[in-house]
Amino acid sequence: MPRWESDAQGRLERAALDLFETQGFERTSVAQIAGAAGLKERSFYRYFPDKREVLFAGDALEAHLVAQVEASDPGLAPIEVLLTALGTAEGIFRPREFLLRRGRVIAANPALAERDLIKLAAVADALASALERRGVEPGEARFVVDVVLAIHRRAMPRWLAEPDTTLAQLLAEAAAELRGVVAPPAATVD
């Protein structure tokens, strides 16, 4: 492949995922990933600091969510701000099949699972800070972020499995489920 061909980062991500699936994360080298992508090893390091990061590239999701929080209607409750922001993130996610494959690779490797948690914590910190800039007290901001991330954890596998639904719909359903568990409707007395 010519060195100038576009989407080098995407090729590296796809090559890494293929190799991690077929031979395992630990047995895959950066040189193998670069070679499978038609690039030199040094090209890999232009995009990623190490082979773990090839599955966690960039801060696009965090930047998108923070921008959505900052641009949201000041009258919205913090939980609605975050649910709305997450509902708009569908457009920046990788294709569902890639995410499903990536999830299986991460689940099979403790180092990748740890990195996934670290990335999630960074997103949570950024969202809490964004809420604080909107005037939400720090403890409340962290609490709301944690609740919304739990809702997201409930909705995301459904979104991956149900291609005809939007993430926003499934977030709303998961939030309604939570509300039903926390404050079930009062029983009517006949």
C-alpha cells in the first residue's frame, strides 16, 4: 500500500482488531499491526502511544459530550442534559459491528478492560466538570454523571443488538426503567 493512502488510523484500528481477535492481544505486536495495515511501525506511533490505545483512539466522544453539555438549554435538569448529550453521540461512534468485536476483545483481556475503565473515568470527570460549570454542585454533578452512565450501560448493549433503534430511544427507555424501580407508580386502591 502506498504510504500516502488515506485513513491510516482507521486501517491501523481495523488491523489491530483483526489481529487481536485471531491471535490475541498479548501475542500481537505493533510491527504486526502496522504491517497488516500496510504501514511502517513508526507510522503506528504517529497515531497511538501504544497498542492498547489503538482500540481507544482519540477524545472525540469526550469532546462531543462536553460540547453538548455546554450548549444545552440552561433550564434543563442535569440528568436531562446528560441523557440528551449521550443520545446525540450515536453519530460519532464507530460502526456497531466494530464496537461488538471491540467489546469482545476488551472483555477477554484484563489490560484492555482496565484501559476501558480509565477512559470511562476520564469521560465521567469531564462531564462532571462541565456540569459544575453550569452551576451544579460538585457532589451532585458526580452523582448525576454516575447515574447517567449506569443508564448508558443499560442502553448500550441494547443499541448494539437492535440496529433499528436509536441510542436516544434506548437511553430514554433505560431512564424510565430506573424511574420505575426507584419510584414505582403508586398502586391504585379500588
